[in-house]
Amino acid sequence: MVNGYSGQILRVNLSDKSCTPEPIDGVKARKFIGGAGYGAEILYSELKAGIDPLGPENKLVFATSPLTCNVVAGGGSITVCFKSPLTGVWGESRCGSNFGPDLRRAGYDIVIIEGKSEAPVYLAIVNGKARLEDAQNLVGKDVYEKTDLIEAAEAINGKKPTVMSIGQAGEKLVLFASIMARDRAAGRSGGGAVMGSKNLLAISVSGTANPNHAHAEGFGTATREAIRTVKNSEMRDGFNKFGTIGDMPANDEDGDWPTQNWRSNSWGKGAALFDEFQEDYLVKAKGCYSGCPIGCARVCEVKGGKYKTPVHEGGEYESISAFTSFLLNQNMDTAVYCDYLCNKWGLDTISSGAMIAFAMECYENGILTEKDIDGIDLTWGNSEVLPVMLEKIAFRQGIGDILADGVRKAARKLGDGAEKFAIHVKGLEGPAHDPRSGKVLGIAYGTANRGMCHIHPLEGMAFDRGKMHWGMLAHGARDPETVDRWDEKGKGADCALLQRALVLPDILTTCKFMSYAGLDPEHWAQMLAESTGWDIDAEELLQVGERVINIQRLFNMREGLGRKDDMLHERVLSVPEFGTYQDETECVIHEYEAMLDEYYESCGWNVETGMPGKVKLQELGLEEYLLKSELT
Amino acid sequence: MKIILKINSTMKRYFPAAEFHLKLENDATLSDLYKELGFVAGADISSAVWNHKKNRPRGPVFMRSEAKVLKDENHPLFDGQILELKRFLVGG
């Protein structure tokens, strides 16, 4: 038994319907902790290179950490890891909700899903006991319907379980389908399609156990101090009062708002759209799990008309940007409605908006004609077609069947130069932040193991533009106040160092915004030490971060990736075609390859191949994984 | 009364000056300060952080003084007070 952990991994083999508890490995726990760390170790060790992500050989790992507790700031989270069907490489996605803490109360730190069920099922875990239930009645139902039905079926003495499920998009194997905890999403990388491929429609958890923290009193003191730090943070007020969408006006102004499929990094509409959302759509703020000290989630609705929605959680910056600036759509009704549809059908909002933007540009350039798209007018800004296109994607109807495979595969299928309009890294569509606003983000996009991601592990623009350092000045980071956002020299090294800190919430399965609101590596180390009884400090924790980035990198290298796959799309490296920065050559990354060299050198990786070096792997205690790998 | 308004580092690019010396009535409040700032510099402040119609900050922009955020617009100001306008949020 390892203190702080529930102590058990649940291995569910859908092929033979077995549910087998296994003990948490104490050595691996110390080396990889949990979340995207322990999950990476499992997938690297148990998956063979080259497997089909939608085949029974792929595995889904739902992972927590000792800090997955409602009393920990940001502890209401779960991380899902898998080989991504969208990218063919490392896939992970975090979801805020009570699912993570409830899984631990049910007696498990990690659930490994493997094999494939012959018929649709859902998994129910109640106080250490797991069973697979027939789910034929859930087939074709949306996320809300599935959740309601399972909550009713699995309630104990009126107490509902917490449910994560896929929508129709997951059942249809849309490669960017999400796994939903009602309105909250493990959205990126296509975990929903992996779940759908296994005929697993949902997981329900409930329990009453409490993890055994090594120093209960010290843990209580450390967690209360962390909550106090967050609550006293002015950043907390910003997140709570305005949500992530509060960044929209300034991102637009600063060139951090990809517009019209990345033709520009600004649009000039951000302030007006933000005001409109605040005044006409926002209902209230809330936390995405019980006990959140920030509460950045937005409860919103379209109050009437053709696009009326129920009151729901939505209106995140990324989602609204995906359905406005990506598409030149100024109609907020349709943006909020499309966000809601993505929740309902289980689609990643970012990839969904990006796919429609890609389709609009293909239409503009004659690669897609009205005949190809059932007479739909895919002119930029045509808001009417957005829900129609979403439905086609979610249910793989017509052109939606091609778009449902993500921008990289869709471009290959369409041909005719469509790849010019397919903005991605490693197959993951770009989100709503633009490296033409600050150069660290460019390297972060290129090197993030799951692809073109703004937040796993590092939001580079928060350093370059927001002047945030997340407590890393004490660990060698440059003071961002002394750094010009458009400088290139030093940014590769900045990125490498900061990634080690910002990957920690992914490993600890905590919300990253707690780090923005004042929790530094010392806070995380203190809470972890009190929970586990380990003599662990911030330096060791940062080394865990580096170790996890490296094992995920090894996972990708084993799949054949290398330096060539860390490049950015030419359009992202070009002067914007219009907007505030159209004459601003300084905003463009001029020497991306040199920044990448610097990044690799800072990581201890081979500059030519991008392969982690043997010395670095030995330093991180990963040499055995190199030997296990199929690399030569 | 006279007050000094300083624009915090990340906010400077949105304002025409990094510091404003403003004259207000003796019983002025935060609301009066916003009104005066709008009059003096409003047109030159970026709409990214300033709502020109309402003469108020837009989004997560807060006024700080003496290490505290002033949340109430009726908060009374005092002669010689130094205030700082700061933006809180870059993420998501």
C-alpha cells in the first residue's frame, strides 16, 4: 500500500469481460506519480508500436493522483490517456468534474480499459466492485440522455454516481470525439472514438472510501494553505468574474486570436463578441467540480429563437473562438448553440470549429463544391450552416464522413492542394492561440507530445504576453518582465524549462489554472509529500515532469516521429494576411529551426533527430524504457 | 484631490501613457476616477481593456491600491492616493 493512493488499479478487459484489481506499483508511483505520468508508463510498457488506435489492442487509461481530492485546489480532475486515433501518437485529455475524486472514493486510482466488447456496455464501479452492464438501450443516445439514464440506474439511496460517457460522435468513431462528464469534456485527441471502438459507452463511479494520507493533519494544513493562496489571488478574481472568455478582447488586440483558419491572428471583433456574451448569454459562474476555489466555468444559454439551448456549461474561450473567429462568424447565438451541440454529441469543440474552417477554405478554393456538400453554402461567416456541418460530422453524413477524420486525413483524401489549408501539428488541429503573439508558444506547439496544443503542457503566451512564471524564477526561469514577446533567442530554452513545471498539473491531475492563481511547484510538492509521506521537494517534482515529457516523447519516437514532426504549418509562420499585424514582420517566427535546436539542446535531445539522448534518459532513470523500446 | 494612476506592465501597450496624474473632486470615488480617465484618455485606450461606451474597464481589468483590489465603484479615494490598473487573466 502506498500512502495517498487508493492503492488499486482496475484492469477491465472488455473482450473477456473481466474486471481485475491490481496493486499500484510503489516504484512507478514515485517515478511517475499519476495522471499523464503513470498513464504514460502504462501505455509505453503495454502497447506495441504501430497498433491501430481503434483496434482492441489500444488501451484507455483513466488516471488520478494522490492529489485527486475535492479538498485539493484543482483536484476535481481526471486525465485520460490513450494512443490517439486522430494523431496516431500520444493522446491525453483532462476533464474537470467530480469523476476523478469519485473514482478514488470507489477505491481505484487508475482504470485501464483494454480489449473490445462484442456488444455495447457500460462499466459501473461502486465501492471497489466493478461490473459491466448491457448498454444496448443507450446506443444512439446523446451525452445528456446517457448520463441521465445511468444516473437513474446506478443511484444508491438517491445519491447519483458520476458518469463519463461518449455521445453519438464517439459511437460513430469521429476521430476527435470527446469523453464527457455531462458538460465537462476530455475533449482533445479523440478519446471518445477509442471508447466507441471498444463498445464502451460510459463509466459510472460512486463510493465512500477516503484515501489514506500519510500525514492527515499536515495534508489538511497544506491543502488549506493552497486554497487560501488561490482565494487571495487577484488572478482568481479574473477567472471567476470573467471566465476564460474574458481573454477574448485582449487576445484579439495582441494577435493571439487565430482568425479565418489562421489567415490572421486578429479580427477586431473580440471586444464586441465578449460584451455580447457577457450581457446576453451568461447566466452565472461556477466551478466544474465541488469545492473549486476559482469557479471559472460559465453557465450560459441561448434564451430563444432558432438556436435556443437549455441552461448549460459552456462559453469557454476556446469553444467560442472556434465557432466565431475561426470562421468569421459574428452570430453569438450559433456559437453558443454549436458549443452546446458539441457537448451533447460528444465532439471536441476546437477540432470541430477547425474542421469547418478548413472546409470553408476548401470551398472557397474550389476543392469542395456545392455538389460535394449537399448544396450547403460554406461561405465564410455563414452562421446558418455551422450546426448543419456539425451534425454531418457527428453522424458522419456526406462530407462529414471525411471531415470526421480530422484535418490531416481529410486533406489527404480531398487532395488538390487541400493540405495548404490543414493547420495542425502531428495531426492535432490548432487551438485559439497564435504564436504570432509570442514565440514561446510556437515551440510549445511544435513540441507538445499530443500535438498542436496550447495547454498540455504549456501556455507559452502566458509567459510571453502575460508575464507569468508560475513560481519558476526560483528554478532558473528568466523573468518574463525582461523578455520581449517577439524575441526568439532564449525562447527554446524557456519553453523546455517551463514545460517541466506546467506538465505537473497533467501528472497530478489538477487544474492548471491553480498554478496561474499562485500555486507553484513548492505547493504541489508539499501537498504530495504530506499525502504520500515521501520526502519529495519541488526539484524532484520538476524532474518527474521532465521524466514524463521524455517517456511520452519516447512513445512518439517509437511510432516513427522525429524532428520533422515538430514543425509548424507555413501559414502559422507567415505574416498575417489582414488585421492589426498585417504589416508587422516582427510577429513572425523567423528562425524556427534555430529555436528548435535550442529547445532540443535544453532537453538533452539529439538535435538532428529529436531523440532523447542516452545520458538524459539515464539521468531521468528511463534507460530501461529505451531498452524496452523498438528503437535501434 | 490629486491621484496618480499607474498602468501595470502588461497593460501598458493598451494605454497612451504609463502614468496619469488626475484631478478629482474631494469626495471622489472609483466611479469618478473611471469617468475622468475616460475623459482624459478614453479615445486612446484600446478597446481590448476599455469599454468606451460605459467608460469602464473591459474584462478582467482591476484597480489596485495599497495591495488590494478595489471592487466597489463607490469606494472613496483620497488625496495623493496611488492606484494601479492591472489585468488578471491570460489562460484557457
